[in-house]
Amino acid sequence: MTQELKTNKKHIVLISAHFFPTNHIAAYRMNGFVKYLNQSQFEISVITINLENKYLNKEVWNSMVLYVPFNTVFRLRKHTPSMPKWKHHLYSINNKLIRFFSKSDFPGWRRNVNAELHKLNKSKKIDVIISSFSPVDSHLIVLDYKKTNSHIKWIADMRDEMSLNQMIGNKERSYYRDIEQKIFNNANIISSVSMPILEGFKNISHKQELKFIEIRNGFDHDCKLLNVKNKEFTFVYAGTFYGKRKPNSFFKALLELYKSEAIKENWKIIFIGTHKNFHVPIELENKITFTKTVANHKAVEILSASDCSLLIHPPSNAKGIYTGKLFDYLSVKRPILGLIDKDDVAAELIEKCRAGICSDFHNIEEIKNGILTIYSKWENDIEFDYNSLEIEKLHRKYQVSKLEKEVINLK
């Protein structure tokens, strides 16, 4: 990095595989860290990935960002919904081989970043490093660096579980378990997106002085909200469906209400950026519109003009799942119909914000009652009594302020 850093501020280096302009929920979290940490107190540098085979240094949100390349020949390949089967299988084989031989999502990036860290430290002494998982490369880079720079303070940020992840095999679990203990032994703070995930890390750590803090994700906009009542009651769902996350139980409940005439003809459903990888009952087809993926500010605008935001996420053994779209849903103050795990954090937050109705993902009667409650309020011009104070706290700048206090107190 060629720009000389000021010497009167604490120097924070953020290491993340995902950062602006990447369109990814992980990037949004890291973007928020950089945008909202107080730059009158901190000098912030970012090291992230460049998918092209070159180094790039530029300023983003008044911070220096170094985009570092990796081996683009031996790399993970991303599947797409429209991909032919042969190509899907080929990519799957490629990805398994990459993970088996390199144990890295981005081969070569770890070595390249370590070299840049040493250069950066010579430009201005690094005080704090914040690294982001996943992938694990970011944490491994800090573990390498601290072998010769043990004085560096380290915040290991966890968006997801590692060894406690229900979706991984025993070999990967064992690999992560070993890395976790090294992180616990060397980090000063473990941060994560929810208390259940944080408690999971806390329970397997044996370092008493290690601190654990919850830094939730959140919304990151100040859009002017429309909040209009539509002539047709409008459900909106933003995002994709995959695995067990499908709208089947919602369709079943809605169809039963429709056939019994419990609700009238005056309703429609909009899916934003949703691939049609699920069955739509023929009776509902003319009621549904699929739109292409849009920029976040446009999605927020559509949500704010809805009469009901759909949150659909099946329960699992994993707890602490908010889903990224929930915060945008809450921010626009339109009624949420949640088909979710009623014993997890998303339902708790919706209830705390007085922002909608939560139904068990599999319980058709509960879903029908939820639809009828929100539809009836719409018909009678009755607004939900939103807890605006709690909703305001979900802005990323509020969440990052908690991180900022911890950084200030690091000695």
C-alpha cells in the first residue's frame, strides 16, 4: 500500500475474503465494519481477494483496500442454477479435489496476504487485526502472522459455526476443531452474529480470559420508506430457495384459504431474485410474479411497498439463524409472516420488534391463522405497533459501535 498511514490513530487491519464490491452477505458485514468504525480514532486497512490475477490498491470509504490475488487455475468453481448436469458434476469433483489437497477455498492467497501484512506493518505498526470466517483462510493468515508478531491484538469474527456446523463431515469437523483451539489460544476476542453461535464457541473454549461478543448483522440503508396500502394485498419474498427451504407449506395454507373464500381475490405474491426451483400450484400461477435480482436499495423499496414480507426458513438442529433478509424486512416496518423455527432467534426478534406473526414452518393451521391476522389488519387499516426503538438498533452502525468499544479497550 503506497499511501502513508497517519501515526496518531490505532491501526486496524481487516482480513476478509469477501468485501466491496462483492455482492455477498459476508461482504455486507465487513463493509459495515469499515464504514462505521470511527475513523477519527482508527486507521483502517483492508486486505481482501482479487479474483483477477493482479494486485490492486484503492481507497474505499476513506480506507485503504488491497485486493490480493490467488491461484486462479486451481480454485473453487461456483455452481449456477442453469448449469448443465455434466458441468455441475465436473465443478463438484474440482471443488472436492481442491479442498482435499489444499484445504483452502483460495489456494495461494494465504501466502500472498502474509507477505503483504509484513509490508504493511513496516508502513505503520499494526495494532489490531480483525479476521472473518468463512473461509478459514483469514484466520489461518493471522495464526501464521502472530508466530512472529505475538503482540498484535486479534478479533476473530465468526459468521458461522466451525466444528459445530451440522452440515459438515467428521473429517472437516476434526480439521476445524484443531484450528478452533489454536484460535482460542491466540485471539483476544471472538465475535459472532448471534448468541447461540457464540455460546457454542464459548462452550468448547478453555481460555478463561478470552472475550466473546455478539455483533449482529443488520440493515444498512436510510431509504425513504413508501409504506403504502396496495389495492391488492401484496406478499413479497426476497431471495432464493434451496434444500428444505421451499414455499410449499405457505402455498398449501394460502390455497386452502383461497378455496374456502376466507380471503378474497385481491392478493398477489412477488418473488424478488428467486429461482423457480419449486412447484407452484396451478391455481396460484396467475397470482405470482418473479422479478430478477435487484440492487439492495431497490429490494428495500419493493419491500417497503408490500403488505406482508414473507420469511421462510425451516427449523434445524442449528440455532442462532437470523437470515440476512430479516433485518431489511424489519427496517421497512411492514408486517412479517414468518414460517420459521419459533424457538430460535429470528422469531424472538420479530416478537421483540412487534413486527409480525411467526408460525411453525410445518404447521398449516398456524400459517393460515398468520395470513388471516395480517390480511385482516390490512383490510381494516390497522397497523402493527412496531417497536421502532428496537428496530433502529438493528442498523449496522449500532452493531458496529459495540465492536468499536471493544477495540478501544484492547490493551
